[in-house]
Amino acid sequence: MGDHDKGQKVMEQLFGARGGEETRPAFKDMMAITRDNLFGDIWSREALPVKDRSLITVAILAADSHGPQLRAHLTGALNIGHTPEALREVMIHVAHYAGWPTGMNGLAALEEVMAEKGLTFSDAP
């Protein structure tokens, strides 16, 4: 089960040419399942574009306070064309449904990812 090629394509869109590559032995099987099943089967379904799935994933990870995965998916969201401003709006929205500290933590993660990528907000806050 799972579609390796479709999953690899989606992961490369989000995370670059080395998307899904895992060098830690303990994670090798988990990453293969993630690539083939999650990204190959779920993210590749046609009814919802990858860009929309990315935004949904960022919101869920922020709401559930999954920091490392949130930072990875914020990077992916920026890589596929979401703007820092749009991602900031997601965190503001999350704060009102999942709690203020959760939204603030999401904004902090966004700032970290933006700093790593050399990005700034294009508008005044």
C-alpha cells in the first residue's frame, strides 16, 4: 500500500530535493510509511490541493503544540508559496480557537523559521 513516487513528489515540494530522506536508523521505517502512506495516499488525493493541505496541517500542528513538526511544516508552507503574512493570520486564528498561548507559540515558531530563511514580514504588524 502507499504510493512511493507520489509521496516523494509531495515531500520534495514541501521540504526540498532531500524531502523525506532520513539518515537516523530508528526513523527509516517511519519515514517510509510517512512518505508512502501519508504523503503518497492522503496528501496526494485530488479533492484538496497540496497548498490547502499544507495550511490545514500548519493550523493543526500549531493547535496541538507540536513544535518540531510545526516548524518543518511552516518551512514547507513557505516553500510552496504561502506568505509569512498568511501564516501569521493562521496563528491569530488558531489563538482564538485553541488558546492564546498556542497562537503565541505558533507565531514564535513562524519567526524562527522566517529567521532561518532570511524572511521578514512585508507589512507593518
